[in-house]
Amino acid sequence: MQTLSLSLSLLFFYRSKSPAMGDDYLQLFVDETTLYNRIVLANLLPSKWWDPLPHVLQTWLRNYIAGTLLYLVSGLLWCFYVYYLKRNVYVPKDDIPTRKAMLLQIFVAMKAMP
């Protein structure tokens, strides 16, 4: 979300300098975000679900899906490395959480994401 606000503030900065330059920048910004939306959403969801959405909602959905996937993949790799490959190096044997505790943590973290 900070990237979007930074990009929008840059957009207004450029727009105040020169109307033609701001319009060109705005079109480049929209084209680039549309490309990213299509890359992520077209590969993960049917187009009838996200095509009718406004551009802002498509971008939010893209960021939500990408963030969730990043969270799950990085967490899975971290758990595999720390709790399986290096079982007794980083954590004592008795302190390794149960699978139920890990799933509960994932559930709580997923509820915290909007």
C-alpha cells in the first residue's frame, strides 16, 4: 500500500509540473499495473472473476494474492529448514511446536490479513 501511495504522490508531483508529462506518466503507470494484474490474476483465477472489477480492486486483489502466497511459501520453507533439516541446531528437541500449533498460527495470521 505504501508503494501505491508513493506512486500516486509522484503522479501528482509530475502532473503539477507539466500536464502532458503527467498524462504520459499516468498512462505508463496504468499500463504497467495492468500488466502485473494480468500476469498474477490470469494465472491464478478465471478471467470472469477479476475482469469486470475496477482497476483499483484488481490491483488490491493481485497484491493480496501475491502477499498471501509469499507468506505461505516463505513460512513453509522456513519451517522445513528450521524444524526438519536443522532439527536440533536452532531449536531444542522439546521446543519444536506441534503441527496443530503451526496451523493455528497460520490461521490467526491469515485472519489478520484484510
